[in-house]
Amino acid sequence: MTGSEPTDGAGLHETAQEEDGMDDFFKLPDASLPFPDVSQILRAAAPGPWIGGLTPMQVVIARSDRAAVVLNELAAFPDGFSLRITSHVHRSVKLPDQFSLMMGVPWGGSGLLSDEYLRIGIAWPDGARATMLDDWQRGFQPEAPDPDHGLESLASNADLQGCSTEYWAWPLPSHGELVVVVEWPAFGIPQSSTAVDFSLLSEAARRARPVWPEDAGKPSHLPRGGVRPPQGGPTGIVGDVQ
């Protein structure tokens, strides 16, 4: 794993690129499972809104001459942390005429994970891992218990230059380094990572607070907030890139 070093003193970091020994980090979910009726898995009791404690982390996790993946924001809460990750496509890259950012099935019917899909994952100091593909898998199994470690997409917006997505992950690490892992093969980005010391998240979590005082002690997020209909899988780019 590679950590991050400051570049200009403004909180912007870069990390080394390729990762060894993690070839199976991103695993496809089982596409044979039927997707459930979403109306049966909606939660009636939403948590109260919280203001997360922001960390100073702004990280260029990986960059090629065709694209870059940036950790723009990392905020901590008592029960987990949120990340905003932005993917940028370089203006010199010719995109297909029907280029779009699609919330869809990551394997595109081929049985293989598409190279156009940006993979996002988390590795905890205790050895646990979670990826955005796990979020998609849980959409097929709403009756399964929430995992002890998880990663879910919350919101996303995109344009022709890339996509910005907010993720919710849990739990907060209690020691060591949390590692954010990305991979984007279609744009020349191998499996790459950046590390965050647990103390940075712990300190930020102590500054988090609910918008309404009566929500103190309640969760800031509900697990499986990212469960969606079939068109709502991980973010990816549809079409070949040149």
C-alpha cells in the first residue's frame, strides 16, 4: 500500500500507482440472482441529518495521461465516513458519440467486469474489504444482514468530463490505516491506492453533530441507502473509448 505526501501545502496529495498482491480486490456480484421489488426494501424510518466532521484529505489517488481519480472530500461521523470521489477524463480523449454516464449493470451482459467501469474499494486495517460491487450485490439480497464493513453509493452527478460520486462506508477504523483503492483500466489507471491514518478520521468524527439535537445518538446514515432498481448499479461509462 502506498500513502500520500503533500505536494503544495494546500492539502492536495498524490499517491503511487500500481498495487501488487491485490488481483482479486474487485469481484463481480452474481448476475443470475433476480432483482427484488424495491418497494419491499424501502425503509420508513430515515435517520436525522448530520453534519460530518471534515478531514483535510484531498488526494489524487491515481492519474494517467487519459484520466484521473481524485478523493475530493472525506468526512467522518460517529458511525462511519463519507467520501466524494471524482473521476476526470482528459480533454484530449475522444469519447464515443453516444457517450453517457450510466447507472447500470457493471458487466454489461458479457459476464466480465467492463474496463470502462471505475472500481472503488476500501480496505480496513483489520483486513476487511468492501467495494462498490458489494453494494450492487446486496441489491439482489435485501433479506441478508448488513455486513460489518460496507461501502454504498449515495449520490452522483456527471458531465462529459467525468463523474463525482458520494459514498458512505462503515465502520470507522479504530487503529492503523484505512486504504482507498481504485482501478480504471479503460483509461490506463491500474489498481492504485491512498492511505488515511485512523487518527484523522477519529478526530473528525468527534466534530460531527446532528442538525437537530434530538437526533444525537441516532445513526447518521442507514445502511443500504444505495439500493436501487436495476438501472441503479455502479457508475460507469458506456461505449468504447479511444
